[in-house]
Amino acid sequence: MIRKTLLFLLLASSLLASVVAGRWEGAITKTAAEYLDRVIEAAEKERAQVLVFELDTPGGLVSVTREMVTAMASASMPVVVYITPDGAQATSAGAVITLAADIAAMNPVSNIGAASVVSMQQEMDETMQKKASEDMMALVRTLAERHDRNISAAEVMVSEAKSYTAREAQRAGLVEILAKDRTALLEALRGMEVIKHDQHHVIESVAPVHLVETNLVEEILALITNPNLAYLLLMIGFYGLIIEFYNPGSLLPALVGLIALSLGLYGLGLMGASWLGIALLFMGALMFALEVFTPTFGILSAAGAATMLAGSFVLFDPTSPFGGVALETILFTVAISAVIMGGIAYFGLAAQRRRIAYGKEATLGRVAEVTRRLDPKGKVSFDGEIWNAQSTESEPIEVGEEVEILKEEGLWLTVGRSQRSSAGAVRAGESPEAAVPAG
């Protein structure tokens, strides 16, 4: 019985991964921190010897970076940050996360650095900029000292926004390993020693490897941190709600609009977009909508386009690690908005001016012909039908004369003498010649 138990435990332990790996591509946002937490949880559960976190990022939010640094420090096993694949980068927040690793590795064709602090909400004055920079330099000094890396080389990534190639970073003492792929990295890790939480860790085995994939929600949230996509989602949301308001009851535009607006705002929030920019975009869309309801012959549309352009350009700081909305995307969106909303306004105005073809309103002002003398009641012919009619005139209206329809009530029409027939009307007791004007 004891032998079977030991065999079972041995088999179970062999199934546990010696290495748990995760991979993050894109900006450092709250989603990235939550994904790292999930990778660390899997590594703890499987009692992995080492955790490898593959990274390719342009940077991100300082607050999230600190969360990830804390999570890596709290992990019970050594954490390796590996900047990969070819052409990958770990700039800004990514450089700080790499410094926080127990072991730092890079693909030979990658770069690290440019960790200067920038504000994505508003321009910082000199004092605030200095405070933020000093705070970040204190963090990188602490991390470099903790992991026995070059403090001066780490500091200039913040103070001078310096970047390093992989080989420069290794020579400067910022990273320990250069590896062309994960296999080469794992071979380089074999036998390395790390002291963490006052415990001596020796990486003896590097197989099997359990890669924790990003789930669907994480992939969607990472996708909407693309400034262009978040911007388009925001605009789709605005116009979905406007269309629903213009044509209430259809529901689909409102549903699509609410979903798109929620995703767009969430993505922009993760990227620290300017609320002033979002407000200007909303005002621009609102002006386009008002053009539909209160046509101003293009004045509101022009103002809406100008406001939307202003909002688009201030949505992100130019130095934001997330980048900004592409000029092509901005111009395309504003042009499409102007065309669509202008078209709706044009056809809406044309519909208002079009003569009503059905219902009671369609008969008002139309001309009918008297078929039975109106004195004041009689009958008239209108659109091939005979109607009961009552005249508002003080004198009778004879058969054959034209009358104008003033009102419709049930099967009765109220009529008055038509202006175009009164001059040449044939009245009772007159000969046709008497009705013809002299001359």
C-alpha cells in the first residue's frame, strides 16, 4: 500500500510543470496585471520551479506597473521576464517590469529602455514632472539594487529616456541572458541559482512547460486598448444611440450603440485618455444629430466636424506609450459622420416638405368638382369618388364649378369656392357666353 502511494505521488509530481509560462503582447494595462496574477496563481498551484513571463510592450500605466512589480516580488518561485520575439520591445513600463524580474532575458533582436514618465491626461508643470521622474528613478534604483544590476544604467533609462539593444543591455548589466527563443532560454536557465524570500532556489529541470494562454475576455480587453479601435467603438456607440433616438423602437441601433460605447469608454479609460477629448467628441456627434432635427443648412454640421477634430487630436498625449489615433482614422470618421448625418438631415427635410399623400391631411387644399349644387349642402367629385359636401360660401355653388377642400369629417367634406374657378365660374341662370370675360 505504501509503495502504491509513493508511486502515485511520484507520478502526480511528474505531471506538474517545472516551468509555467505566460506571454503578454501590448500595452501594460489593468488587464495585463490581472493576467500576470493568473499566471502566478497557476505556477503556485503547480509548484513550478520557475515562472517565465514573455513580454513585448511599448509601456503603459505607472500604477499598473507597480502592481505587477509587487505581484512578481510576492511569487514564491523565481520569475524570469523574457523580452521576445525578434523586434520586441520593453520600453517605459516594460523596462521597469523587466528590472523587477529575478532573472532578466532578452531576444538578441530586441530593445529595452525609454522609461521617462509622461502624463496622458494633462501637461505636467516642471515641479510635478520632476517629482514623477524622481519617484520612478527611486523605483528603478531599488529594483536594480535588489537584483544586483547596474543602477546607473537603469537610472538613465528614466532621466534621459535612454534605450539599449539586447547586447548593450547585457554589457551594461541590465539583463543576464540573451536567448533567441524559449528553448534556448530554458537551456540557459538550467542550473542557475536564485535567492528569493531568503530561500535558495536552483533551477534543475526545465520541462515540462505549461503555457497559460490569455482567455477570450483578456484578448478582447487587450484588443480595445488599441487607440484606433477604441476611438471607432466610441463613435459607433454615439451614432447607434443617435439613430435609435431618431427612429425609436428599432432597438438594434441602441443595443449595438450601448455595447460599442461601453467597450470604447472602457478601452479609453484603460489607456488614460483625456476626458476633455471624449467630451469634445460627444459634443461633435451631438451637433451632427441636432443638424438632423433642426436643419441649419450645414452650420451645425461644420461646427460638429470642427469640434470632433479637436477632440480627436487631444484624446491622447503625443508621448503616450499607447500612441494616438491615426490621422487617417480621424479624417475618415469625421468625413463619414458628416456625410451620413448630413444625408439624414437632407432627406428628413425633404420628407417634411413633401406633400402628404394619405390620410385626412392629404385631402386638405385639394380641388374637387361640384356634381350636385351646393346650397349649402350637395355633392362633389374628388379623386374619382363622390363625397357629401357642405359649402362655407354664402351663395350657392353650381354643378361643374371647382371647390377647395377645407376640412374632412367622416364622410363629409367642408369646401369653399376655388380661387382659380371663381373668375370664370358658370353660375345658375347665366349663359355660357355671359360667363366669358369681355375682351
